Amino acid sequence: MKRISLKWPLIIFSSFLSIIIFIVPLYGASLYSFRGEGGKGHSLVNYQWLLHQDGFYPSLFTSLKLAVLAGLLNLILMVPTMVYLNLKGQRYKSLVDFLCILPLIIPVVSLAIGAQVAMPKILQNSEYELVFFFVIIALPYTYRALDTSLQTVALKTLVEASRSLGATWTRTIIRVIVPAIRSGITGALFLTFALSIGEYTITSLLHWETFPTWTVVAAQQNILGAIAISVFSFVGAIALLSVIALFSKKSAQKAEVEE
Amino acid sequence: MSKSDRVSSTLELRGVSRHFGSVKALDGLDITVAPGELVALLGPSGCGKTTALRIVAGLETATAGDLMVNGVRYNDTPANERDMGMVFQHYSLFPNLSVSENIEYGLRARKVDSGKRKKRIDEMLELIGLESKRSAYPHQLSGGQQQRVALARALAVQPRVLLLDEPLSALDAQVRGQIREEIRRIQLELGITTLFVTHDQEEAMAISDRVGVMSHGRLEQIDTPIALYNSPATPFVASFVGHANRLPAEITAKGKARVLNQKVDISSSAEEFTEGMKVNVIIRPESLEIVSESDESATRGIVALKSFLGPMTKVGIAVEGAPLVHLNIASREVRKIEIGDKIAFKISSDEVMAERV
């Protein structure tokens, strides 16, 4: 009996689903965001309004800055930790795995209030405390991205080869491990960045202003402007993440192609 | 790089032990590798040979004993400060670095200036004959080429001791032979002290100055390949090195035994055997010879197996009351022998080794 291929029906179905879920609302929102004053005609007036709002640039800059810092801090903390766990700390792996899932289990309110109390005073009074929160909420994802990547390379052999050639641990991590798990690192960075730049609840609870919290306030003044903000955020986030993905792909290709 | 560029080192392991809980992976290992010597550690899986090598490399810590290089204790020196070059069993080239960058890696770690680095890379590439592959990445090389680059990378830093951890086991038979000879050529050319771990006796015997046979974390015997083969110190060495028949026998008098209805002399051993004791004797296939069926003192059996091994053919003879007895016969002579033929053979060896059952 001839087997029926489900490939094309699945492609058509998933494309249809994507159109319904993502493209139709985005298209609809875009149409609204380009409406002229009084809801008539098409213009860029809502985007102009957005760009001239107080707090737009500072909040956007703050979010980008905190997201970048969170991504870097996450990598600085997690890459050596994951390397250690995969090399020598196998017995602690399930414990760390459990700890990294906790941010998904603990209610955000408890996490925000509890963790803030435990933070040093100097951080409690600084927006940089958000970096630590962003790192915490990204842990479940970065743990898995890095762990999967580390398991695909001959980590032990590469580390031992590097050490036996006279390299320090720092050199080994930077020159050998990081390039070998580039895809996992990009994934971890990608996820931390995406989670950080869109994080609202903790920021709002701790009374800091980032782009998401500013957006909520600004959106209450102008409904079409609010839609323009949504479209801007969505397209902007996709553009930024695409740049990261493209950069990572290019550097991976560079390593694979002969000099 | 030539012999004069380096000072060959003496490597000593003095009573080195490594315990994993109650398991003794290594139990009081004593070995001295002379400057420029290639010593192989040979043994079955789990005998402790790789643990010994890893202790020398600084990748494992000894539970007891001392590791000395040129008389200096190295036990507490970190792996990256030991100046040992190591080639691993698995391909260990850094995948993101080209061949020349891989070779350069250890030199950069030692902060060698760029002019010297470039010169050393050229020398190493010439040594392994891969000048044309300097810009290739590991995934663009064959297994044999990768191991040659790994060897060049280990040698580029002019290590005190070269450590080879079954570097040929991942290669196919033909390439293995080539690389084996290449390793020996380079080792002799550079005069570098080398410790080579393998479970392949042919490999160990072919390129080593001395071979140490290990079992259960202990060194059974260390000697030249010829001495090891001809004068094994223990039954384990006799059966592990080369091929051997292990046949049931009975002690008939002090130093005498009867095996396959033939009388043999037992070689001197630490073990005392008393008359009437059941033992196993170890007889090499080449110590058995086909004789005429009319020879009254010969053992008779039926040919049950013929395995062509090139110039020699291994013949298995089924004898009543004994496991299959193996003989090596020149392949040009074996044509006359067919499976199922009756055959007579004698033990030609002066002495055989015995062990308790």
C-alpha cells in the first residue's frame, strides 16, 4: 500500500497557523499604526508621536543596556559552571538542573520581593539590580541551551588536550570551549536578551522604568500610538535577534571554511 | 627541531597508586623510562595503563607514590605546567582552529614570540609531511592526518616527555601501521622520552624499546619485546603476549609435567608444584610441530579449523580431553591439510610455563 506523505499538508497547515497567529494580528496592528490623525488616511504620525514622547529614548536605552549586561553576566556565570558540571560535577548536575528550574516555579512577586531583600544595599538602589533578576529568570533556558551544546562536543578530551599543551583554564575556556559551543552560547544570549528586553512584571514591582514599563504608561495616552509601540517593539526585537543570529551564523561559517 | 634542540628527560614512577574508592586502579607502579627511550604499557582494558599515563600527564592525581622527571618530584605540578606532550585516543584537535593554529596553540600558551612560532610550525608540518594542509580544518582531514597533526601539536612545545594514549586505536588497520612507523621514526629522530599506552600487543612490540605488561593495576613484567615473548615472567604475560595454548597438564615430578600424553619440562617459577597436581601449561603455537603419524610419541587429533593469516596459517586441532590446540604452519605447507584430516604433532619447546588451575 502506498504511504501517504504528510509533509505538504503539515507545511500548509503550519503556514496557515502562522498566518493566523502572527501575521494577521501584526498586519492589522500595522494598518492601525499607520492611520492618520483622527483615524483617517495613512501617515507616520503615530510613529512620530512615539519618537517624540518623553522617556522613549532613555527607557529604550536602559532596556537595551540591561539586556546586554544580563546576557553577558549570564554567560560569565553559566559557561564556566556548565563546563565544570559536565567535566567534573556530574553528581551535582541534577541539583543545579532543579535550581535552574526554580525561577519558573516561584511566583514572580515572591522572587522579586524576596530576592531584592537579599540584595546588597548598593544594588537595591540601582537599576542594575534588574540585571541579576533578568539572569535569574533566564536560567532555565540558558542552562538547557548550554548543556545541550556541551554534550555534543568531546569536552573532556578538548579540555585535557588544551591543559596538556600548557593552557590555563581561562585560555581553555575562551579559545577552545567557547568556540566549540558557539551555537549554545548564541542560543543562551538570544534567550536572555529576549527575556530581558521584554520583562515587565519584576521591573514594575520594583518601580524601575524600562521600555516595557514606559510602554504601558505611554500607551494609555494614545491608542493608535500604543499600537505603533507594539509594532515597533515587535519588529525591533525581531530585527535585533536576527542581527545576533546572523552574526553567529557568519562567525560559525568563517570557522568552517578554509582560510 | 632536532635531537640537539632538547634535553631528553628521565621519567620515573615510584610506587604510584591510584584508588577509586575500594578499587585499586593502580597498585604500586614502578617504572623508569630512560632518556630517549620509548616504553609501552600494555595490558587489557581496566589494567591501569591509562590511569598511569594520566597521572604522568597531571590529569589524574596519584593516591600514593612519586612521579619524578629528571629527579624532580612532579606530583603537585598542574597539568599545564608539566611540559608533557600528549596525543589522545580520540581525535582531540580543536575544531575551530586550522592545522597550523592547532600546532601553534601550545606555543601561544607558552608566549613564544611569533617568529619562533612560525618557524616551529613549519618544522612540525615538515616532520609530519602535511605542509599542504596547514590551512585545513580538522574536519577536512582524515583520521590518520588528524592524529599526525595531534602528534605535531604535542611535539611543537618540545615537551620533556611524550605521552601517547592509544593514539592509533581509532584508525583503520592500514593507516594504523603507517602512523605507528611514523611515530617511531619521529621519536627516534627527536630522541624524546616516550610513554605509550596500548592494548594492542603488536603495536607495543613493533615500536617500543621496552614493554611493560600490566594486569589489575600492577606491572607484571617490563622488558624488551623479544625477552617478553621468549621469557615471560608470569603465566599472564605468557598468555597475553603473543598467542598461546593453555592446556591441562599433570605434574609428574619436580619440574616435569605430562600434557597431551607428552612429557615436558616446567620452567622455573615462583610457584611450587607437587607431584600429581593438576596445572595448566602455556605453549606457544610455534612450539608445536606436525610430525609423521607413525611417530609413537606424538599426540593425535583431527583438524577442526584453518585460519589463513598470510604467510602463516593457524590450524586448530581437536584433541580428546583438551581444548582446541592451535599450531602455526607455513601457508604453503598447509594446502595438504584439510579440515577433518587426522594429524599428529609434538611439543618442540624445551620448557613450558605452568600455572595453578
